[in-house]
Amino acid sequence: MVTEQKSLFERLNSPFPYMDYQYDSFGDRCYISGQAVTERLNEVLGVGFWKYRGLYDTEKMVQEPNGKSNRIKIYVEFSFYNHDLQEWITLTDVGSEQIKPGMNEGDATKSAITDGMKKCASRIGVASDLYKGLITWDKQKQMIVIPESYRRYYEQMGWLQNSKSDSPPSPRPTPASRSQKTVLTEKLKSKPTSIYTEIKKTWQELAGSLDGFMEWYQKKCSENATEQQVLHLLQKRLAEKKREASA
């Protein structure tokens, strides 16, 4: 385990476990979840010594180009207590989230606030390696690649499966080593079912395009939703949209 004293920034900016780094094949970027950021802030700053809130008076809906679904944008205020200065320090940044089919505005706002919180946290060091482009995606190997400089830290934390061998250490296998797109592609190699075809058709009618469809569908699959449940959800949303348009 790591025992040497580190500055506040160094502790906030420490590498995350390999399994925490994820890849968004649709946005073509590596990222880290809001939960992982929250755990890092609690660990380093302490529970109750940081907080954030959405500034709802700044919330607005932005029309996306090319017929994409609207996007919610909202400013987020993030504060943390600096024990050395003995005062609260406040940062503000904007978060955003696209309103995908099957997602209501309230859920989109929550996601946008989390996005803003993550951006603010990055300004004090949390997951800054992502914003610096140090965590990359190897398209050929279909896996996330971490810097070689992380070797020593990962060894100290016991996060390497072969840290005692002479060969280059590699992260412990985790679900994060495969992209969502890869998993979905493998699933859809077989002939699409009639229900899947109907799901795709309903999405396009609801959203006006297929943008974001595979990402959303993969998310529902990861939640163990059946194709019938997914189709029912979209049909319900489409019916609501038609009712609103005719009102």
C-alpha cells in the first residue's frame, strides 16, 4: 500500500483502479463515473467537507443540430473545505446531458448536474489524467491503456496481476477492458430479432434519427431489460409524444 505523505492535490489526482476507467465508444473518449469521483472526494476531502448543487435558474434546453435530441445544460456550484486555509473554496462549471428516447427531462437534469460536478472536481485534480489525454483507447486491442508511469503505483496498491514477474505488468481483467460497442456488436452478429427491428424503428420515429440508439440500447441490455420491455418503454414514450403534439 502507498504510505508516503502526499499533498492534497497528489491524493486527489492519484490514478484510479483500472476497472474505474471506462470507454464511451460513441463519444470516442475515456471517462470515469460520477460514483468513482464521489468516492475519491469522500476519501480525500472527507464526508461532509465537499458539496455541490445545480443552479436551476441557469438550466436551459439546447436544440441539437442535425435532428438530434435536445440537450439539457445547467451550471453547477461545487465547494470543498480547505483545512490549510480553513475556508470553503467554490468553483462553478457547466454540465450537460442529451435527452435520449426513454429519458425524461428530470433524469437528464440529474445527469447534467453530475457531469458539472465531475468537471469541477477535475479542476482540483480528480481524474485530471483523463483531461490530459493520458488514458487512451487502443482500437486494435479493444482495451483501455494506462500510462507506463502508473506501474509503480499500481504495484504498491496491489492492482497488478503479475507485479512480481519480469514481464510487463498488466491490469487485472475487468469489464472495463471491453467497450460497450464491442459487446453490443458481438450480440448483434446474429440475425436481428423482429422485436429488435421494431425497437430500432420506434426509436427512429421517436427521435428522428438513430443517433445515440446503440448506446441507449446497450445500457438497457446491461440493466438486464428484455427486448419486449425495451420496446414497451419506447412505445409508451412515443404515445406520450403524440398526445402532447395533438393537445
